[in-house]
Amino acid sequence: MYPDRTTLAISAGLGFYPKKLLDLGWAGELTPAELACIKDELKRSPKLKRRWGFRPSARRLPESRIRAIARNGHHGHG
């Protein structure tokens, strides 16, 4: 199965996930593979980091914070 415009490929052969996974509050409780997907995409995109409440230059992306944002839909800033 190959990704199309509605999917997001993740590294390490873990599979394909919907782009909506990157929407704040959409994912709910994350599986380890979903967390890895989001973290990988955050590392690649300063714009996405900002949307998720991280500084664009941030190197540390705490799992607990990613999980909370994926579940609750907000990052608690602003």
C-alpha cells in the first residue's frame, strides 16, 4: 500500500497514517507508532512545531507534552 494525498508516511517502516494525526486533539491516546510519527514530523517542520506550541528551534520534544496535545487539542500557550 502506498501513501496518497490523505496519508502521511512515517519512517522506520512503521506504516502509513492519516495527515489528520497532526491535527491538535484529533488522535486521542497515541500508540507508540503514532507518537513516533508525530515526533518525526515535528522534528522536520518548524511550522508544525509552532502550531503544536513548541519553539521552532526546539530540540527537546517531550513525549508527555506531545501526548497531551494530541489528546486535548491545545498546547496551553497563548
